[in-house]
Amino acid sequence: MKNSPTHPRLLIELCAGGIDDVLLAAELQIDRIELNSGMALGGLTPSPGLVGAARQVFSGPIVAMVRPREAGFTYSDAEFDLMLADCEVLLAAGINGIAIGCLTSVGSIDVQRCAAIRRRCSSATLVFHKAFDGTSDLHLAARQLIDVGFDRILTSGGSTTAVAGIRTTQQLIRDFGSQIQFVVGGGVRAENLETIVRETGCDQIHSSVRGVVECPLSAGDCECDFGAISSEGVTGFGIADRTQLERLMQAALDQNERRQKSKSRQ
């Protein structure tokens, strides 16, 4: 497997949960998107319609989530067969990569199934998503993913947020960054981006910058919430927040300028 290239600038990946998120990413020229449905459930496999629409409007790389259900990453044989089938459909539709993860019943990397995914998706970019952070030995997990041929790992260093996991992520990148790419995600925002990048040494970040748009039915007296979510007194559905995303992009631009100045002084 090729060593991970060093990006000349910080790369931003938007975790997109619907077509409006994709349209915003296209408008703001985000570097890459991870395409999901069911963001309130942690991200599920996107529908064929969403995939087709996203590929039409976003010209950059698209990584699609393959996750057949909520709650955990240990799957039945039938679920795993479905995941392999979804990989084929997504790649045939022009998706550039797959975000996927399988764990054993004891919470370790399911090496056998990960190897099967690599064989089935022989030329696609494979990203092991944040199921990685649920393993008990992150260094062993990274080594196993390198050995089976995954290209990237999305991580917050085994913690709930990227900031909390800074030291572990720093060590992972130091030990394995020449063999596999690391994308740092988990509450990455404009106000903490500089700290995360400086301390971990990462060159790719992942963020959903979610906000909530009020839905009239959710805000009314109906006792059925239909999956509505609430944030800061607003009840409705989640969407990428333009203001937060623009601030994140500006923070990344500032970071890139600092990198260039530092490089020119060397």
C-alpha cells in the first residue's frame, strides 16, 4: 500500500446528511464530502436517489457511508451481505470511496470481513469510520487496517471529541501516518481547529457543523416526533449550518496561510 501523501493544505471533509448539505458543499467548494442518511442515528447508507443527485451537483470526491442500521458495528451475515451489495451499487453510481466499519462481538476489528470488503472494492478508497474509536487497542486496530489495505481512518482518538483525544491521535499519526491517512473528526469547529491541527499534526479534518431547522409539525402539539431532534430550544431536523461551515473554512484558510509562512521561513 502506498504511503499517505502529505496534503499541501488542510483538507476539509463535510459530513453531509442530505441534498441541501451537498448543495452547500458544492457552493462553498468543500474539498470532499462523506454522504449519509440518518445523521441523527450516527449516519446510515444513503438512498440511491440521494447518491445520484449528489454526484450530479458535487464534482469533488464523495465518500459514502455504508451502515445498514443504527446501534453498533457487529453485523449478522445477512447484514454484511447487504453491506457488500451496497458497496457495489454506490461505486457503480460514481462514488469515489466507502466509509465502513465492522467489529467483532468483543469490540476488535473484524479483520476477516474488512479483508472481504477490500477484495470486493479493489480499486476504491476505503475509510474505516469512527467504529475505530470503539476498539480497545487503537494501535493494534490501526495496524490491522493497514494490513488489510484500508486507505483512511476517521478518528477522535478514542474519545468523544477530537479535542479530548488529541494526545492519542497525535501518537497514532506519529506512528502510522506514513502508512495510512488519518482524518480527525468529532466536534471540530472553527474555534478549536487550530489547536487540533497543531497538536495532532493532521492534514485532514471531518465535520458536520450541524444546526437544527424548525419543523412545524415537530414544534406543534403532535405527540409523534417522527425522529425530530432538538438543539438550543429549536425542534426539527438537522442540516449543515452555513455560518459554522464558512467560519470553519476561514479557520482552515488561516491555518494554511500559517503553514505557508512557516514553510517559507525554513
